[in-house]
Amino acid sequence: ASSSSSSSSSSSRAKIYENVDAAIEARLDTARRMPGDQYLSAEAARDMVLRATVPATPTDPSTSSPTDPSFDPSTPVAFRHDPRLQWPSLQYYTREQVESFYRRVAHPVCLLTAEDGWPVDARAEEAAREVLRPDCAERLKGSHHFHADPDTVGEVVERVRKF
């Protein structure tokens, strides 16, 4: 059985998921399809989905959010973000332009990266470190959402707190 269907033929319409669990599985699947060795825990995916979805059809306003304890988890949901955010960008920056932005940072920097996070080529990472000159730069266990995963969030919080 399909866990989702398009609510309209328009590409700017949100995809409707059969229920919260189907939306969670979609987030987990998205993480598995990302480049590198990225992953997302079921707990982090659930938290993200509960915050980012709304009922796909009009409901009683008193239960209008999946975070509401009385929300029926079998209710179809859609992500509240504008799907056009996933369209190709109208503006891409060169490495030199990005480094120019970095040079304008005038505050202390804490650069935490995840061992299994978004893959970045060594040259780009080294350039960022050279230009930003972070006061704190560490690679921690985890993936792209290591700040949200219950297994790794504690270490992230501790590093930020010490910073």
C-alpha cells in the first residue's frame, strides 16, 4: 500500500501522507537516500514530523496539531513547509563568494560537524576553517541531524554549552 498520494497535480501542493507514521517513514527514507552515510533515528524523525505537519483536511481546531495529545494518529497529514522550497535554487554561489560571506563573520564561531553528516570535500572544509577560524572545531559522532538525535544530542549540547 502506498503511504502517500499527491493532493493535486500541481507541484506546489503538499504531498499528503496517510498518517503520522507514513510521514515518519518518509523522513527516514529521505535520510537514507541522502549522500554519504547519513541516517536519522526514529525518535528524531518523529519529533521533526510532529512539529512540521498539519492535518491534511480540516479538523476540529482543538486538535489541529499532531503534537496535541488528543490528535488521532491515523489522520492524514501534510508537511506545513512550502514544497517550492525543494525546487532548484535560483542562486548558487561560487566557492569564492561563500568564502567572502565567511570573512564577514565578526563573532566567535563554534564549528561542530558530524562524522556521518552531509559530505563536504576536504578543500571546502579546510577553506571554511581557515577563513572562519573557529574558536571551537570538533567532529562528533552522528549524522546530519546529530543535534536532534537522542543518541548524540547530549554531546552537541555539551560542546555548545562549553563554547
